[in-house]
Amino acid sequence: MPQRKLVRHVHEPGHLHELTFSCYRRLPLLTNDAWRTRLARCLDEANREAKISLVGFVFMPEHLHLLVHPTDPDTAIGRYLARIKQPFSREIKEILIRSGSDLLGRLTVLERPGKTCFRFWQEGSGYDRNLFGSPAIRASLAYIHENPVKRGLCPKAEDWPWSSARHYLSDPPSIPHPDLPTVHGMPLDAVT
């Protein structure tokens, strides 16, 4: 059995986290607006529970990127990710069971002899990078927002409905960070 790579989550108060995680086998499972709406609700609930401010995001067909700012010094990023992934995965599994979808079989994997598991998300915690300076934060937001454009899903970042890019044009999210002058020309200097 191959050894699973472990991601070490380091939380330093004041740092932002760029998080990326993928659908099982990078299948394009996030193409349904109803499912993306459910994912957004799970994300909102996890943000409330974990006391995390969402600074930027994009939902792509087979993965998502989040830029988050923990407001609690005791935030556990691994638990935060589980608060997003587990409820969403349970909801989708129930939908697939009720509809009798063939996708249920493709996402049910043998963990060990006699034990199967429904897997919407790729195993592991994904990618986690701490950010603490304005150049890195601006670069992360630009990367996140430009993802759909680079993939040819839309002509401009703000055209993608499953992204925070358009919010930066009219009502940018704010975070308390001394190194953040502006993003897209908008100040980021107070908690919203």
C-alpha cells in the first residue's frame, strides 16, 4: 500500500492560509450549480464555526482554492477542512443514493477488504500555504481569481460566478493585516 503524504498545518496568528483541495481523482464533480451552492453553504458554516474570514475563493470543476484568515489563534486548519468536506460529501452521497446515480459506484472505493467508503474528495488535506506579506497575498488572490480565465471557462475573472473576483470590484472583503495595502485597487484594512 503506498504511503500517504501528510501535510503539516502550521498556524501562526496573523497569517492567511491558501488552501487547495481536489475532487476524487480530480474528476470534474463541481460542475453542477446546485452542488456548488451546497458547497458554498458548507463553507459558510465552517467559516462561522471555526471563526475564519474568507478572503478569496474559486470553485473550479475538479478542485477549489480558498484564501482564509483565521481570527482565532487556536484555529486547527485540519478540523476546518473536515467541517467543509465531510458535511458536503454526506449531502452529495444522499443525493446520489436517492437518484440511483451510477456516479455513486464510481465514488465508492474499497478501503480494505470488506470496507468501502464514499469518496467525493481526494484523500489527504490538499495544499496549505501560509501567507503573511502583501506581495504574497496579492499574488495568491490573483492566482485564485485567474484560474477560470486560464482554463478558458470565462473571459474575465469577475465573469466566473463561483469566485470572489467580482466582489473585489464592488465590495472587497477586508482583513486586519498590516502588510495589506490594496488588492485590485481596493483597501483591505478592516474586518467585515
